[in-house]
Amino acid sequence: MAATKAQQVFEEVEKRIASGIDKADAFKQLADETGRPYDSIRGSYYSHKTKSEGGESKPRTRRRETTPDDALADARAALQRAITSIDREIEVAKARADEAKAEYEALKASAADRKDAITERLEALN
């Protein structure tokens, strides 16, 4: 399946971020290279990001007037999105906590060796 333009933009921006470029600068560079407006690149990036994270990418419907049933349906949909958002927040927080724990364990495991190496260098300077 061919990638959408939004997916292509997302992947290109992510590559640039991984290489150490600031996200805003990545948007600007890609906009300059493609001749597309900065906001178009940014919109494509976040559109794909939202979709890939399970968010909705459908456009909002336009209404001439809001009925009580429409208002109630909108409120239900907003509350459902809030529940989904909370679940995603928990998943992201868990991933960050796991990463932090792994970093802690790695630092703790290597602390003695790093201290010994520094101590050896200090002694060599004396």
C-alpha cells in the first residue's frame, strides 16, 4: 500500500528529528525543499501522528443548527474521546517509566566501572 503524503511528511520529519534537528526546523527545511507552506507540512505531520495514535482523522460535519440530540451526541463523543485519551496517556506514561527504570538500572550497573576509570585518571594526573 502506498504511503499517503501525510505519512511521507511524518516519516521525513521523524528522520530529521532522529538526526538531531529540532522539530520546527525540520518542518521549515521540508517546507523549503518541497515548496509547500510551513503550516501545510506541520498540519500533515500532526494529522498523520493523530491518525497513527488511534485518533480520529475524519472531518467535522457542518450543521445549520444544533438540535438537542446533536448536542447530546457531541457530548457523548467528546467524553468517549476523553476516555480514549486517558488510556493513551497511561500507555505513554508507562513507556516513559519503563525507559527511566532501564536507564536507572544501566547507570547503576555501570557506576562502579565509571568511577574506577575516573579514579585511575585522577591518580595518573598526580
